[in-house]
Amino acid sequence: MFFRARSLVLSLFCAALVGLSGFSAYLAVQRFGIAELQATGLHRLDLYAASLEREIGKYAFLPGTLSLEQEVLDLLAGPAGGEAAKRVNVHLEKLNARAGTLSIYVIDAHGRVLAASNWRQADSFVGEDLSFRPYFRDAMASGTGRFFGIGTTRGDPGYYLAARLAGSEGDEGVLGVAVVKVSLEQLEKSWSTVEAPVLVADENGVVILSAVAGWKFTLLRSLDERMRAAFDHTQQYNRRALQPLGMREIAAYGHDARLVRIVGDDAEAVSVYPVSGRFLAQSRAMADTRWTLTVLSQLEQVDSLAQSRAALAAIAAACLCLLAAVVAERRRHLRHRLAARETLQKAYDELEHKVEARTADLSAANHKLQDEISERIRAERTLRAAQEELIQAGKLAVIGQLSTGIAHELNQPLAALRTLSANAGRFLERGDADTARANLARIAELADRMGRITGQLRSFARKSNGLSEPVRLGQALDNVLALLEARLRRSATVVERHGPREEAVVSCDPNRLEQVLVNLVGNALDAMAGQPRPRIELDWDCADGAVRLQIRDHGPGLSDEACSHLFEPFFTTKQAGDGLGLGLAISAGIVRDSGGSLQGANHPDGGAVFTLELPLAHCHD
Ligand code: ADP
């Protein structure tokens, strides 16, 4: 709303500026043009006045010179004789022809024409009474007479120059008046070629000379009836109807300059320049006459120049306004852009600040996470170490369980060793070296067997690292059965092994696999304790990259409680000292670490069956 009002005010201001510029330019150019016209007009005034005065002055002396002619004086003085008049007539005729004037004539003191240059023509002035003519009266009264008028005889306009002719006695001897009528037509014609109209008005305001033919004998000012009557009497304008020129003054400038309007019909006036419209009129009073010379300068050119300059100024102002508007628009645009950039920079700074804060948060969170991870790793390591310890503890527990059987196993050969070594001594004393040698060989065998047993135990008891490697399943089963050999034999347990011909090689830690198998076979033996025909079936096959080993016993099977808590640590149904309840939990952990699984279930035909699945390294034929 504010911007719309502002742009409206600006538009109005621009429009006012454009208008004012145009108007000022119009006024300035017009004033300048008028001043120029005025200067030119003054120059023309000088020029035309000089030419007119020169033209008139050329003949000014002529009437006076006739007083030097004795014949003329005689004619005026004496009674009019035919011969004298004729001689003067001829003289005047010649003089007129030579001077190039319209006519020359001599009037006596009563106003009657005594001799004239046109004496031969039918309409000759000779004998005419011209006492009513003002030039005659003036000349008679003051010595000279000047008069512009229209001839009474032929109606030709002309300028009359009259001079009083006197005898040698001065005023007393006034004889008459000599008159020369001059035509100003040539001068007029030369004016018609100028670029603007010029006119001469006499003391009555009647245009007597004009470059425009239609203006001649028109009135510059109104004429009252008294003056009209006087004109009729003097026949100055030969009874012409004096119409007003139609010039009206609009404004007055200095140095006798006026702004006038001439109302007229251009079509009627035959001229090279317009004779109606607005003009600058400049007038000057002529010397020696009571005439006024007026030059008119057309304002049309000044007007059109002022108009074109005004239009130019208006266009220039409009261009300036437009330029100012463009510059203002550009500045506004620039300001907006700067503001936008500032906002953007602010947003960017804020964003950067946020990112920095977030990064700091993230790095703090990262540190925290790293700490947590290290903590977890440490905990895991601790857990793993604990697991390792647990596995070892479980193994030691198994070894503890085995120790009774192993001790028993070792006791037998030890007793045999004692007997054999004692017997060997006795046989040597008797000299029965062969029997003694046979005894010693038996001793060596027994020592080997004992060594094997302890070796197996040592190998089982060593702490393994849990890393997987290819292990022959058959070999592992052999080792386990060897470790449990004493128990198996004591309980007369039958072990059946069923498997494919090709040897299964699994990926596992060999020592820990044996620990699992010892546990499972040991549990089976525990379950079948006291049974008359204990039997363990070991079945395995290879499928889908894994070995599936089933260890089935023919004991009572798993109770419901055992089924639901089978792999929980410290779950045992055995007497204190017989079991810790860690065997299956540890075994399941070992199998899981190797990428396999362990499950326990009851066989439909009785007894428990444990299924051990381990990833297959490869199968050998
Ligand atoms: P422990 O042998 O020390 O009790 P285990 O984790 O090896 O610990 O066994 C947990 C329990 O699972 C045993 O106490 C027993 O009740 C049951 N169990 C394991 N194997 C068998 C099996 N073959 N037949 C019946 N019960 C079994």
C-alpha cells in the first residue's frame, strides 16, 4: 500500500517535471527566438527605412531646381502665353523622362497647373485646379510639401514632392509651386521578395506602401467620419474604400515591438510568405515624413522551434525520469540482494554454529560410544576369559570324575609291574633269563600302556585356545573312548559306531571337541549306571556342509525337568560330588563357538539322544 502510494506520487512528480521542462523550454526558446526576431527586425527596419529615404531623397531636390529655370519663372510670373507654356511643357517632359519620375508640373499661386510633363496626353494636368491638394498648400505655406496620394486624373498612387517657386523678391514674389510625382512601385516590388511583410503607413494610419498588394490602402486604426470627409475633400486616396487591415495587438515588448495577430485569408493573398497569423511587429517613424515603417516577422518558425524544443526537453526529462527510475530500481534490487545475502549469511552462520554444536555432541557421543565399546570389549574379554576358565574348570571336573577310573586303570599295571619286576628278579637269580626277559618285555608293555593313559589325560587336560582347525571325527571319538576305556570296560558298555565310509573332518578346536564328546558319552554312561546291558550308539552322517553326530544311550531318558533346563548352568540331577551341572552348558557354548549346535531329546524307543552338529571341513574317502 505504502509502495503503491509512493510510486503514484513519484509518477505524478515525474509527469509534473516533464510538463514543467517542456513548458520552460517552450518559454525560453520562444523568448530567445523573439529576441532574435527582434534583432533581425531592427536590422530590417534600418535597411528598409534607409532604402525608402534614399528613394525619396533622390528626388527631393528636383522641384526646387525648377526655380532656377527662368522660363518657368517667367511662365508663372507673366500672363500665360502659348509659346512660353509650350517651351516649359517640353522642358518638363524631357526632365521627367530623364529623371524617371511619374510626372513633373508647375502650378501657379492659385493652384492652377500651367505646365506639365504630360501636356501631350489627353488626361494632362494642364489647366487643372489643384489648389485643394495638401502638397500645394504645404508648399505655398512652408516652402515644401510632401504628400502620398492617388492621382486625381489617372488614379495612380505616387509620392508628391512640392517646392515653392519664388521670384527674387522673396515671399512677396511667390510665383507658384513645382511638383514632382514619384512612383514607389519599384521599391515596393523589391520588398515583395523579402522573407516577411513590410508596410508603410502614413500619418492617418493608412497603408500606403506594402509588399503585400492586398494590404495597400487598408487602415491600421479606425477612421472617424470627420477624417473620411477630409479625405474626400483632398481626394488623397481618390475615394477608395479604406478597409481595416485586421491587425490586432496581443502584447507589447520593448523597443517599439508588439506581438500582433493579423486576421486574413491566406488563399486570397498571393505572397511567398504567410500574411495572416501571429507576427512580431516593429515600427519606426520615418525621417522627413510623418510616415511609419513597420516590419512584420513571422512567429510561426519561432513557435514551431519552441514546440520542438519543448518536446525535446520533455523527452529528455522523461528519459531522465526513466533513468532515475531504472537507477532507483537497480539500487532497490541491489539492496534486496544485499539483504538476502545477509539473511543467507546469517542462516549459514547459524547452520555452521549448529553443525559445530552437533559435531561436538557427536564427537562426545562418539567418545562415549568408543568408551562403551572398549568397556564392552574389556567385558567380553573378561567374559571370554571367564568362559575359558569355566571350560577349563569343566574339563578339570571331568578329569576329576575320570581320575577314579584312571587311578584304577593305573593301579592294575602298577601292581602287575610290581609282581613282574619281583618275578623277573627271581627268574634272574634262578638263571632263567628267558622268562626274566619275557617279564621285562611285559613290564615295558605295561609302562607303555601307562604312558599312553597319562599321555591321553595330559593331552585332554591341556588348556586349548579355542581356535578351529580340521579335526577327524573318528580320531576324536577314538581318543574319547580311550579316555573312558576303564569306565566302559568296568560297566561292560557296548559302543556301536555307525557312519559313512568316508571320514568326516569337522572344523573345531580338537581338544574342546573331545571335551564335549567326553561329557556326552560320560552322561550316557552315568544314565545307564547299573543297567545289565548298557549300550551306546554313535551315528553320524554328512549333509549340507555339516556333520550330524547322534549319541544315543539306552538309559531312562531325560526327565521333563531336565528337558526344560538341560543347558542351564548348574542344573543337575546328580548327587553332590557326582556332577556340577556345568557339562552341557559348557558343551553347548563350545559347539556354538565353533558354528554348530547341540540338542538333547528322548528317543521314541527309549533312552536319551543328543545331536551334535558341526560345520564340515571336508569329507575324505
Ligand atoms: P552333570 O552331569 O554334572 O549333572 P550335565 O550338564 O552334564 O551336568 O547334565 C545335566 C543333567 O542332565 C544331568 O544331571 C541329568 O539329569 C541330565 N542328563 C544328561 N545326560 C543325560 C542322559 N544321557 N540321560 C539322562 N539324563 C541326562
